[in-house]
Amino acid sequence: MSTERYNAREAEPRWQKIWDERGIFRTRNDDPRPKYYVLEMFPYPSGRIHIGHGRNYVMGDVVARFKRMKGFNVLHPMGWDAFGLPAENAAIERKSHPREWTYENIATMREQLKLLGLSLDWSREIATCDPSYYGEQQRIFLEFLKGGFVYRRESEVNWDPVDNTVLANEQVIDGRGWRSGALVERRKLAQWFFRITALAQELLDGLDTLDRWPDKVRLMQRNWIGRSEGLHVRFALENAPAELPREVKVYTTRPDTLFGASFLALSPGHPLTEALAANDPALAAFVEECRRGGTSTAEIETQEKMGYDTGLKVAHPLGGPHLPVYVANFVLMEYGTGAIFGCPAHDQRDLDFARKYGLPVTPVVLPPDTDPAAFEIGDVAYDGEGTLYHSGFLDGLSIPDAKEAVAAKLEKQTLGNEPVGERAINFRLRDWGISRQRYWGCPIPIIHCETCGPVPVPEDQLPVRLPDDVSFDAPGNPLDRHPTWKHVNCPQCGGPARRETDTMDTFVDSSWYFARFASEPGTAPLQKGAADHWLPVNQYIGGIEHAILHLLYSRFFIRALKKLGRVSLEEPFAGLFTQGMIVHETYKDPEGRWLFPEEVEKREDGTPVKTGTSEPVTIGSPEKMSKSKKNVVPPEIVADTFGVDCARWFMLADTPPERDSEWTSAGIEGAWRFVQRIWRLVGEAAALAPADIARPESFGAESTTLRRATHKLAAQVADDVERLRFNVAVARVHAFANVFGDVLTTARKAGDVPADLAFALREAAHFLVATVSPMVPHLAEECWTVLGGTGLIAEAAWPVVDPALLVDDTVTLPIQINGKRRGEITVPKDAAPADVEKAVLELDLVAQALDGRAPKRIIVVPQRIVNVVA
């Protein structure tokens, strides 16, 4: 057997079939063992997968298999984030139905994922487009509505006038719709919202409990929630018509800079702006121009600052000069009060605006160790530390002290019967608008009645199913045009009414799917007992791109569900790991067209050419695998050429798992060679050591050394997998293989293997196979059979480590001669200095250095170093 190659093409499908037939990865909720829930972010079924998609699934699979071996009842499920606009676009392009396209992709991707040998419980497979799933989501929506977490209001959105749909900020590219290319407009629409801001402080505080999350993710969420402590300041309007409000309220985090204010700016969506625009066509046109941009904070921050002078003025609350009132395109109605005061010297947006419109720029914060007479503001605002100046009673104060002084003063001043200043806490986080004007999504379970208003769909009428007979011949939402589906009777008064035709944002679908997996097949989709048993997810794995929205929305969902009594926990994911991507170099032909890797070959001189031709190929730098650039490797090709275990080994071995890993031919070939090496080592050990070898009463030096390495391997790899340091675990296996190989070579040459060494060889082979089994499970099963192991290695326990063998009884000391390191010596750990000195003097390298002379001095630092002075 030792001379035969491991045949992955034959073994891998065979073992996958055995696992599937025996159902060994199916999880029971009543299993008495301690639970462990490992989950990878579920995929969108967009078509065929490539090997780059597999890295996070393989990492999760290693954890799942390892935890089973450690005695846990492991839940490791899989599902599909199946709703979304791409399915509608595909339906338009292919003249098919989104459901057909989606389920075809699911079937294809399921088979591709199964190629990877993942230990998934496929019995719990879900698709968010299944009515059994989105029906429960509709129930949750109605519970949220009853509990105050859902409301409806008008909101500014990105509107594509060609596709007639709302676009997410990410779908607006250079001011145009990502699919239609039309100039995007800001439009006010009645939208449904989840009141995520009601839990903003809880979500912020909860981050402190997530000590197994990456610090960068927690920081990103903190910044997104954006808690700020500031002041509401009321500015009196001086020359406004009688029908207008008498004041403008501003929220500011920098009340210390009030003496540097040179203007007040309103959002284009501010109520005062709308009132003024009703009688000012030029202002109305300006507002319309502002609405042609996107609504994202990033876009508004970076676009050219534009303003419109309303002619109004406000009184300065601290007695400074009156300030002109502008409408400005960079002021967000969604943040604070939709109005700001501009201090150009200490805010870059305000400075850009002031320079454009010739407004005063008065610095009021002096940097440390700066001459006030020489300090000027150029093209960059100063936002650092300093002391106040040009600020009346605030002069000489630090920024924190000035903030406090202004707050205290304005709290005592009144405008009308109210204080001018009021301390306030604000959050950058906005409520979550979930309305989408598309078909392929979860229907919002609301009926609109002219008499009764929005009415919840009765419980016994759920789920509200999507109609199958829809047409995509015209732009916009097919549900709006459906001749029958949207026309219903009001559940309250019985009169004619219409269904809500907006569907839910697909982020809703992914905000509770991990709780759905907790319920066994054929049971209620969200059971409190099952959710409380399995959640939180012990280890969640996915891309850093989901650090904010998906993870934050999921955290909100669980907290809201707890307040409604549906679950008992507050955080859905105890541990989070964000893996790096698989990257691959890119290829282009002379016409600039992208080429697949299999379309490129290299001549003998290394020149890349198009396969089967002499056409030169340009090789680009490694990039994330993507279908658009064709730098993808299908799992079928890897499985057929090298075997899936080689791909798994390579993905785990190449780099730390949090970093990107480049897929290379040399890398996968190296993984193949090592897989074959493990196969040979196990085969040689099986040939040299009988399966029924009995444990001897004592062990010699060679067998003890091997046993120490063997038990350390199992202990260290276990620790590495617990810490998700897969590449370190792989490196330990490589190191052990060298030790194991050397002992096998010596034993093979000796011919007659003593009983203690035979036992150590057999034990080493068993430990090696068990240790690598989470990483290369098919190879491990094949090796386990060769060793005569009982049952399947996938159901075996992790090797039991002897703690005594983890403690070294020897120590290796470096030897310096006249201050230069010349070698090392291994001695008993408790050796007396005199014994160490004697052993050192017997070494050839020391004898040669002394050349027959006695040493002047030998200094032994116990367990550290030996210095010989010749």
C-alpha cells in the first residue's frame, strides 16, 4: 500500500455517499451532549460557485468536525439568502420567472458545495423565498408592529425613474442607477421602517460583551451607531413672514465654536425649506436639483457644496452678529434636526461652503503653542485641540470646559418660554427603511383601506404568498400592476382595499435565519425553546463586508424578539471571525478580453499564451475571484484534478485565515504532494506495526521521543483550531510528519521493530489521522480504514492526550565559545551545572576549540545557556 497513490477521485465521492447514507451529520435537539453551533454566512444563489467561495465554509467545517470529536452536539446547517433584485433582472433578461432561476441556482450550488465534503446538516436546509420561511417573517413583522418596532412615514429615498424603484445607496454609482444608468432622484415616499434607533444605546453597550469579535468590527459598529453628546440650540428667526415658524432648532456637538458661526444651513427636506419653497420657484428648483443626488452620507459629504440664500436671518444666541439662513445640499434631514450652524474655521464642509459664498471665517480655537496674531485658516479647517479665543467669556478655556460653559449659559436663557439650550444625546444611526418596490421579496403583510388606514393581515391569512403570474414586460414593481393579487377586502370593515405592494429589504431575511436553523425540520419556524437552546451561535464566519449592516440588523432583531418574548437572549453571535478572500491573478487576451485560468498556458520559456494558440496573454495582479474577471477556479476542476482535500488543505495552510490567500498552481500542487505524503506515512506505519500491538510496560528513548511529538501534535492542533489558527495547525502537522518520517525510515532500515517502537508508530499514525481528519476528512477516512480503525473517523473522538508526555524532561541549551554561538546541547532538565559542564567538555566542537587546553572558565546558566571561555 505504501507505494500506491491516494486516489482522491475514487475515495472522495465514496466517503461522501457513506456519510450521507448514514446521516451522521444530522443534528437532534434532544441530544444530551453540550451544544455547539457553528455557522457560515449563507450564500446568495447567484449561479455557480468557485473555489474562492469555499474558504469560509471549509473553515467552519473544520471547527464543526473538531467539536464533534471533542464530544459536542454540533449544529452546522446551510441555507440560501434567496430573495433579491438580481433574480428579477435575470427574469427580465432570460424571460423566465425569478423562482425558476433561483431554484435552478440552488440545485447547482448545493451539488457544488457537497463536493467540498462539508459536514452539513442538509435536513435543516432553508431558502428565504420559501413561503414557510417568509410566512414566519411576516408574523415577526406584525409582532414588531404591535410592539412599536415598526412604523410608516414619508422618507427621502434614491429613486430610479427608469426602473421605477428605490435604490440602496450602494446601487447609486456616480449619481446614476446601477442597472438603468438613469440619473437618480431623491424622492419622498411612504416607507415602512424598523425602529432600530430605539435600541441604539443597547446595541452600543452590547458591543462591550462581544469579546470574541474582531476589534475592527466592533469599532465599525460603534462608529455607525455614532453616539454623540451635544446641545440643542434654538435660533430666533428675525425677519420671517408671520406664517413661518419663529425659530430654528439646531443640534450641535461643538457649542464651544458658536462665536465662530457665520451662517445657519437647512436641509433641502427641512419643513422650513418646504414652506419657503412653496412661494419661491428658484428655491424649489434648487431643492429639486439637490434631490438629483444620492442620499448616502458619503456621497453628500464629497459632492460639491451648494447653497441657496433664503434672505432670512437668525439672531446669534450668544449675542454675536445675525447669521444668514441658507438651504445647503450637504445638510441631512435624517441627522439631528436637519439644520446646522456653520463654523467654517473648524469644520471642513462649512469651510468649503463659506469660501464658495464669501462668508466670514473666524477661528475660535487656537492650537497649542500658537501665536494668535499669526494663526490663520487656509484651505483646511482646524479640528484639533486648543483653547478658545475670539469668544468673549469663553476665552482661555479648553474645548471641554467651553462646551460646558456654553451649555450652562444657554440652559438659563429663554426663547419664548423654553430654554435656548438643552443638552441632548444623538445617534448617527438611522431607523431602518425596509420598503422595496420589487417583486422578488417577502410581501409586507399590510392591507391599505381608505377608511381604516393600514391594517395588519390577519394571522390566519399568513403567509401572504407572492403571485406566480407576474409580468416583467414593463419597468417597476409587477405587484403594482397585478390585476387581482393586490385587490382585497379590508379585514376590519370589509370594504374594498389593496395589499401593500412593497416587499421587504433582503437584509430582513438574513436577520433571523440563524434562529430558524435552531428548529428541527417539520416544526414551527421560530420556537423559543429551540432558539434558546442553540443560540447564540458559538462561531459565526463570514466576510468583513457584512461587519455593519447584516451584523447590526441581526443584533437588533434578536434584542427586539427578546422584548417581545420570542427568545431569551440578546446577542445572536458569541464569536465572529471574518476570513480573508481567495485571490487569483487575472488574464487578458490582446483585445483586452478577460480569460479563464484554464484558457491560459505557459510555453517552455514561461511566456503565457492563450491555450492552443500563440496569442500572448497579459497577466494582471492577483484580485478577488470574480465571475466578471473570469479569474475563478470551479470546485469540479479541483476535485477532478487534485481532489477536494488538497483544496481544503491549501485554503487552510497558505496564510493566516483572516488574510487574503492567493490561489496558485504551485500551492495546490504542494498540497497534493503533502496529502500523498500523509497517505504514505500511515501506510508505512501500518505495515511496520501490527494493528493488535499491545502497550508495552516501558518505552525506550526513541519511542518516548516519538510519543512526545505525537501527543504534543494532538494538544497543539486542538488549541490552534480552538483559536482558528488553521495555518499554524497545518504547520505543526508538517513538522510532525518530518519527525514521524525520520523514525519510520530508521525503523524500516533496522528491519526488526521492537514492541515499544511498534506501539509508538501505530499510536502516531492513529493520532495523525485523527488530527488531520477535520481538515482532510476523505483522506482521513481512507487512512482510518487502512489502520483498522473502528467505525468512521468522522464519528471518532479526538485523541486522548497524556499530560505527562507534554512536559519536556530535557532542555536544549545554546553553547557560546568566547562569546560566539557554536552549537547546542540537549541535557536533562534538572541536570546539575557540574553535569552540564562535563557533557559540554565531551563535545567535539568544544574540544576542537580548546585544542588540548583547559578552559579558562565555563559558565552554566541553568536552562538558559552555556558560555565557554577558552
